[in-house]
Amino acid sequence: MFNQFFFVLVLLSTMASCTGAKSAQVVSANHVLHPVDSLLNLMTIEEKIGQMSIFTSGGDITGATLRDTYKEDIRKGRIGAVFSAHSVRFTRQLQKLAVENSRLGIPLLFGYDVIHGYKTIMPIPLGGAASWDLAAIQQASRIAAIESSAAGLHWTFAPMVDVARDPRWGRISEGAGEDALYGSLVAEARVKGFQGSDLTQNNTILACAKHFAAYGAAQAGRDYHTVDVSERTLREVYLPPFKSATEAGVRTFMTAFNELDGVPATGNSFLLKDILRKEWGFDGMVVTDYTSINEMVHHGVAATDKEAGELALNAGVDMDMQGAVFYDHLQKSLTEGKVRIEQINQAVRHILLMKYELGLFEDPFKYCNKKREEQYVFSKEHRQFARTLAQKSIVLLKNEKGILPLPQNAKKKVAVIGPFFDSEKDMLGSWSAAGRAEDCVTLKQGLLQAGSALEFSFAKGCAPYGGDQSNFAQAQKIASQADYIVLYLGETRGMSGEAASRSDIGLPGHQSALAKMCKKLGKPLIVILANGRPLTIPWLAEHVDAIVETWFLGTEAGNAIADVLLGKYNPSGRLPVTFPRRVGQIPIFYNMKNTGRPYEANNKFTSKYLDTPNTPLYPFGFGLSYTPFKYGSIKLKQPFLSKDMPLDVSITIENTGSQEGTETVQLYIRDLVASVTRPVKELKAFQQVVLKKGERKEVHFTLSEKDLMFFDKKMNWVVEPGEFELFIGANAQTSRKVLFTFR
Ligand code: NOJ
């Protein structure tokens, strides 16, 4: 059937070339007629609502399990976007249906959760963040975009930029950890990686800042739970990464499942209109999270789905993910006057604008290219980079007497024990898109193909959780014959991520008992951790010789871990999140407030526990290297900073060991007296320096007025004169400090 697609295509591309895509966007911001408005004028109300609905394909390349009516819906223009459909073959098939059969032939938008890689799986986001290497983090997203755009995708539901201070929350694995500034820098890097510098290129995709907002503050770390934070905490802790994503040009936002101060985020006009659109000037598109409109009925702010849809649209939502609320009810809401046509037009306009910016009106099949798919997806270069980022993401938490690296040229026996030593699927972590378990390098494979003189033997010892101790005997046998015992312990990939909160974040099942059994053998004991969150591991921290935090490192996991164990890579990762000693300390994060009764060892009536120290097991920013670094003293160019005079800060770092290493030098401040209480430390800058053995470098930072700003009592963004402490060190517990004033 001939449709108006070619007319629309000509209309839009002519207007695009007359105005130029860039200036067309400027015009859009000023709400003057944009090319997509011409299309909007041709659309029926059904077609408009269709653009506002996205449904899942239910999974994979051949899994055409959209709603049963999907072919009919696409033909009738009742679906504007599809998610989880990927591969050139499948997306082409659906796209053809839309552009050749629907009345206006508006192309579909294909979205997917490409969270840490499409098919070449990189470390989980929390792991990647542990690299503290922003260029590498950006490159990981760039590669994810190259692969997914080559597989027919236009849009990723990433980055998740939720700050998370509660490791019980499983989705802490999907973000950049606990810090607002570091989270903002990572958000910027990830957005730039996905979107590149030009969205019309066929290897860039729309990024999506999610979940707006404060989803990471779920009470008690239980997923989807209530969020109740002050506006100060919201603005100082949870919003900065979203703002940073906006400034980096992110084109889409996803609402969160949670409520905020009694109003679900999906129906929250304070978030979606006042902050996002008005304060930040965002002109892209807002999609809901999966059925989060419908869920407002359970939240208790709407009696029916229809009413929930009205709340969502009126609050500023553009697209309904999977809930079919707009699809089923919006037209009636319009007829009843519960929503206005202008709001619908605005939402559709935002959506069409995304398609326009991607260049889909010029060529809807631009991302469907078999050759590109074959060339880029899971390419050798991408796998090589995955190994590099995996190496950088590993954090060495303990290394008594330099037990690591293992002597790779010695004819020694190494027993590798634990449930994950050969578990391909657990290398992937949660959200692994098109990543395949069989493509992952396990620790066993990594060690065996590394080509050392070491002799390895392997045993599981126990199941990751549940099970019994019946396999301890075999583990004990190989362990007692070995010179070194390497335990690979932690969580399965499904124990973090969405809907994977834990109330006990210690080692599950019989793993602790396995470690204790191995300890009794009196051999050098090394523990490698697989996990999507900080774990409470005080026994390990005290009793084993080395601990290597490896998160879930993706496709190249086994190679990267072997590289570190065998000393081919000197570990450089640093924790982007605090490790508590016990669950009872949560929430615990480095930038807490001082309180009116700060800790004093000999004063009972100060802020502390009877049964555990206040300090974490491992602080934010912590990580060891195979080489030690010595810090000099902090030098200030002048002891003050003013509006017009930034402060130059320097410090000398020396590698006093015998091999090259990378140090992450961190700068924190504390505002000593202000009109509102300020945290005991706030990260303001960091730099990574690579130092050869014996090398020394002077590291410079520049602090300016904006680094000292905060929200005052009236939520104004201010700086106040007075004294500040400035700390520089290797992690958030550093006590190396100097004073300066702001005047
Ligand atoms: C629900 C998750 O919260 C969100 O992050 C994800 O993008 C959607 N499902 C789509 O899979």
C-alpha cells in the first residue's frame, strides 16, 4: 500500500537541508515551526498517541513477541518505538512494516538496555567506574554505541546515573557509586560516548539518563521502595549527575519507579517540568520506566490506569514504556478534557525530534546495515579494549607482604577454588544485552592461556549459594597439595542489578566456611571477589593474604584477572563506593556530616556504635598497587581563593617501588563554618598519574569559587567567605591537609 511516507520524507529532508539540522534544533528550542511540526500537523490523534507508546519485543532477534497485535499496531501507526528488538535482520523487518505500511510511514525508534556493552561486554558500570579513567569509561560507551548502532539500534537506556549509598540495593552495580561529583563526571563521559559528537552519524545512539530521580535512595536498599530525601540532599547528591548528563547533551531521560516526597517520579511535575525543563532547559524526550505509569495506581495517587496516564502526561512524560496506558486511555482522557491536545502535541514533538535528529526521516534503514553489523559487533579491537578496561577496573584491596603478583616463572602449584572459576555466565554481570556466556573468558581459561610456569588445579568447593559442604573435600585435596590457594568467591550475576536487593551482603551460602577451611591449611591465601556491590567481608579482610575486587568484568574477565594475578598488569582501580564492615553501618559513605557529637574514643555520648567502629572496612577512593607511592606536602600558591583568583594547588607524588604504577590523586575539601552544615569531606578533583619506578611528579589542581558552592537555607546556590580545609591523598580517609580561606 502506498503511503505518505515518501511525502513526509521529502518534506522533512527538504526542510532539514534548508534550515540545516543544527539550526533546526535551535528553532525547536524557541518553539518556532520546526520540520517535525509539519509532520505533526498531518497526524491523527491515534497516530500521535502511537508515537507516545513503546513496547518490548519480548527479547531476542527472532522473538517477535510484542503485543499480539503488534503487526497491526505498527501498520496503523499505533506504536512509535520498540525495545529489546535488535539485530539488522529483526529491526529491518519491523522498520519495513512501519515505513511501508503505516499511513505516514513514520520510522520506529529501537531502544535497548545496552548498559555495559552490546555484544562485547565491558565491566559492569560500577566496575568501570572503579577505573577512575574517564577517557576509558567514555570509550566503553562509544564501543557499545558502535556495536548497537550496527545492530539496528537507535537508543540505549543508559547511563544509569543514580547515586547509590546503600549497597543492599542491587542496582548500585549499574551506576558510578556514591559520589555526586564523580558520578557527574562519569555521566558526562558515558553520554558523550554513546551520543558521540553528531547524532546523525550512523554509529551514534541516543543516550538516556535514568532513573529520574533519586531511585538510588530506596529505603533500606529494597528495590522500588519509597524515597524520602530532603530537597537539599536531592539537589546536592542525587541530581548533579542528571544535570551533568543534560549539560553533556543527553537527549532522553527516563523517569524512576519511586516516589519522591509523596509524588511518584512518573507523575512528578516538580522533577519533570520545574527542574528538568525549566531550570536545566532540557528539550529532549522523557520516557517512563517499565509500566511506571500503571504503578501509580499501586502508589495510591491514581484510582485507575487512565487517571495515572493523565497524571503522567500532565507532569511532563512524553512516552509510556510498556504500560499501554496512553495507548488504551489517552484518547478518552482528551475527549473528557482531562488532558489538552497541546500537551499531546508537545510530547509527540519531543519524540519526533529524536527521530529527526538521528536522521531516520532521511533514511529509516540507516542503522540496518549487515556489513557494519558483521564488521563491528564483537570485533577483535573491541574485545581488546574490553580487556583493557577490565584490567583498569580491578581494585587490589589487600596484599600482605607483596604476596601478589604470583611468581609466574616459578614451578609452583596453585589451587584455584570457588564457584566462579569456570562460570562463563557469571562473568557477564547483570544486563548483558546481546552478550553471550559462551564468549566469556573465565578465570580458568585466562590462567591457562596466560602461559606461565605455574601449575594450576581447579575445584568448585561449593555452590555460589545454598547447597552443602560435600564438595569441600575435593577442594581441600587440591588446596593441601598447592603452594598458593586462590579462592574465587562472591555473588552470581543475578544477585545484583534490578530486583536484586540483599539484606545480608556477606558471602552467600557456604563460601565463608570454604574460605575458613582453606585458611586452616596455612598456605598463602588469595581471594578474588565477584560482586555487583560492596560486600561485608571483615573476616576475609583480617585473615587472608590478598583480596582482589573484580566486580563482573565482562567478556574478557578471565584474561584481565589473570593479567593482574600474574603481574602483567599492575592494578590501578580505586573504589567508587565505601565498603562497610557490617550491614548495620549502612548508609555509610565518605561525605557524611560531622554531627553535634562527633566521634570521640573515650566519650560514650558521641555519635558511634557500641559494637562496631564508625569507619568503613575500605573507604571510598581506596585501592592498592604493586608499587608504593609517597605523597609530599600540599603546596598552595596563596592561602586564599576569591571570585577572581582561583587557587593553584600542587603536591609531589613519588613512585618509591620497583615497577611502573598508576596512582589516583584525590583532592577533597571541607567547609568549616557555613550557614548550613557541610560534609566532613567533598571530592573536588582527582588526577591519575602514571609513574615509572623511582619517578616523581608534581600534580597540579586549580580550585575556583564554583568548587566551594552549595545550597543555602533558601536553596540558593552560593559561596560563603570563611575557612576551608583542603585534603589530598590516596583515598577519602586521607588526613593530609592545609587550610585556605575564601574571601
Ligand atoms: C526497567 C528498568 O528499571 C530500566 O532501567 C530499564 O531500562 C527498563 N526496565 C527497560 O528494560
